[in-house]
Amino acid sequence: MRLVVDVKDSKAEILLEFLRTLSYVKVERAPSKASAEKGSVLANVREAVEEMKLVKAGKLKGRDAMEFLNEQL
């Protein structure tokens, strides 16, 4: 069973120390919000690189940069 617990930062280490003493408990720290955002950004960059490869290979039509920027305004 997976169990997620929110704990005050000031008490987290004490609870983690206790949980680690229990042989039947596996403790994992959840990724921080910054880590999750970084992962999302990296996924977007990977997707963009793959799209650029397809454009260079002629398998996908590219867009004019000025046209794109004008659409954003």
C-alpha cells in the first residue's frame, strides 16, 4: 500500500527517522515542486527537439518565426 503524508517541515526529520526504524516501511521523499516543474520543462524541450528533427527531415512543416510571433500579439 502507498501512503502519502503531509508533515510540517520542523517535524519531518523526526518522523522520517522513526519510520526508517520499521523494517516493513519503505520511505521515499516526494519530488519538490521545483523538481516537478523542471521535469515538465525538460519534457517540453525534448518534444521541441523532436519536432525540429522532423522539420529538418522534411516530415513536418515548419512555421515562419515572424508569423508565429505576430500570432502571439
